[in-house]
Amino acid sequence: MRGLESGQDLPNPACARYGSLGYALAFVALPLYITLPAHYAQEFGMPLALLGGLLLAARLLDAVVDPWIGRLCDRALNLHPGRVLPLMMAAALLLAGGFVAVFFPPWRSQQSLLIWCAGALVLTYLGYSLLSVMHQAWGARLGGSAVQQTRVVAWREGFALTGVITASLLPSLIGLAGTALVLALALCIGLWLLNRGPRAESVIRPERSARPDTSVWRSQAFRRLMVVFLFNGIASAIPASLLLFFVRDRLETPQWEGAYLAVYFSAAALSLPLWLRMVKRFGHARSWAVAMLLAVAAFGWAALLGKGDSLAFTLVCLTSGLAMGADLAIPGALLARLIHGEGLGGQAEGAFFGWWNAANKLNLALAAGLSLPMLQWLGYAPGLRSEDALQALSFAYCLLPCMLKLLAAALLYQFWIRPPSLKELP
């Protein structure tokens, strides 16, 4: 498709062609984070402590290389735009091949299995990160109005939510081999549609693009946005880490786990058009603040629930899912607008999104690192249902995220809503 003129808005079909790759990227993420630990423990008998250390090391390495990948993406987009799609195709092959290698190792002895899994994970994460950062930078370069940028991100995240739901069902329905085949097909279709989708013309300013990565942290607006993003992200990741404990021990409704997740993700997906309208009327920052307060209301209510309150918790999942839709659509669009506002549009999107992805992965690590030790310190253990243990669980699952969300909302107001000098771009 022809390059897009700067500021030109896109119709929904063009946004859909761009966003379709988000399906495959989200599809592969869930098995790597959720299915893999149980698979290696049950199928190959790998000790949990050893497996946990391996996964932690691989994820930390993945986060560390994201900023470097961002610089590589900017170089490709700025200097070699014709090589971008071949580079993404190579990353897709690496991702698909690594996925197969991780789940189908040729050896079963513990030492050989450990080495194989470590190497396969590094390759898989490398392909995944390269595709993700390039895809995000591609979308940010499309420019357009605030609503336009939110629409682009919403289509990408809408496909991602569909991918998460599909990936949660397929391994149990068609097995891991069938799941790997679906992943390969999804990557091929996503890249084919991306090739037919919108793209922005490269804008090269050598005097400013020689070291775009250094411009990232010189931006006060970016530093402030990252602080809000980190606090809000940790607040969202803590309930995800503790959901099963809360459902099994506080609510005692493990039979409804799948239904809760389906309601949550469906609400997030269906809420995306609502947040688009909110952004159009109130802007990015105010809409995001509303979503944070909505999440606080949902988890504050959850703190009052007890055994058997399945219907009430379904409503909590519905409400928090609505708020999650804003977390998916708005921050990335706000970052894209910030990049253009700093005069780095068409130059440094990869550098910005490289650090952004690293922060997102840090959120997941910090959420587990904060909540799990805190639960143990407060006296909770899985299966323990004493009053003190359940109060500790409710505090960690419900009230700690509320406090972090309120802090994020206060910072968002202080940094983005109140100061006239930081008003959003038109």
C-alpha cells in the first residue's frame, strides 16, 4: 500500500490490516508464560525451582535487549525501509521455530533439556520482541489525530485479545502441535495483511536521528508517562498474578475460573469502541484516569466478597475488564502522540517502544516480586483459609492494586491533566 501522508486519518479496514499481526503476537505469548511451566514440570519432570530460575533469567534477558531491538528497528525503518518486511519475516520464522523447539525438545535428560530450553527460549523471545517492537513502531509512524492513534492501537489490541482467548482454548482442544500450526498460519496471514496495510513515509533527519535512543530519556514528558505507566501496570499485573488464589481460596469457586477469564477478556475487547469515543470527547489522559477510577471501584468491591460470591465476582471481572480496555488502547496511543510532539516522529519510534516494552515486562516481574512475598509475610499460603490468611489475600489482590491505581491516577493528573504546558496534542 502507498505511504501515508503525515496526519492523514485511516479508515477502519486499513487499521484492521495493520492490527491483524497483534493476533499472532498475543497468541504466542500466553503459552510461553502460562503453558510452558506446567508442561515442563509434568511432561519432563523438571524441578520447579530450576524451571523458575531458567524462566526468570530468560525473561530478564528479554527485557534487557528490548531497547537495543528498538534502535535496530529505527535503523531499519529510517535507512532501509525496503528491508523492514523481510526482517519481520525472518523474526516470524525465528519465533515459530523457537516455539516448536521449546515445546518439542529432542532430549529428555535434565541437563540437556535445560540447555535446549534455555537456547530455544532466547531465540523465541528474540523473534517475539523484534516483531512486537517493529509492529508498534510501524503503527506509531502512521501519525494522525489523537483519535486516529487510539483507533490504530485499539485495532492492534483488539486482535491481541482475540489471540489471548484463542490461545487459552486451543492447547486443550487440539494439542500443542496443532497450536504451533495455528501460530505459523496466523503469523503468515498477519504479515501478508501488514504488507497490504498502511505505512508512513520515512522521514530522515540525520542531525537528529544519529542517536535517537539518547533522546528518549531526555524527554521529560516520556519520563513522566513512564512513571504513570509503571505504577498502573504493576497495579494491573498484581490481580492477574493472584487471581487463581483468590478464586480458589477466597471465593471457593474454582469451577468458574474459565468463565471469569472469558468475561474479563471479552469485556476488555468490547470496551475498545467505548474508549475511542471517550478519547474523542475528553482526550487520552482524562479517559485513562476514568478507567483507573473504574478499576479502583471494581477491586474495592471485590474486597467485600467471600465464599460463593460468584455472580458478584463476575460483575467485578466485567467492570475491571472494561477498565482494562483503556489500559490496552490509551497508553500506547498517548506515547505515539508524545513522540510526534517531541519532533521525533518518523525517527525514534523503535527506541521509545523498545524501552516501553522493557517497562511492560518489568511490570510483570515487579507484580510477582511484590505480591507473592507480601502474601507469605502476611501469613497466607495456597489452600490456607483462616480468617487472617484470607484477609491478607484480599489485601494483596484487591486493596494493594487500588492504592497503586490511585497513585497512578494522581500522577496522571499532576503530570498530564492539570499543567497547561502539558496539554495533549490536537
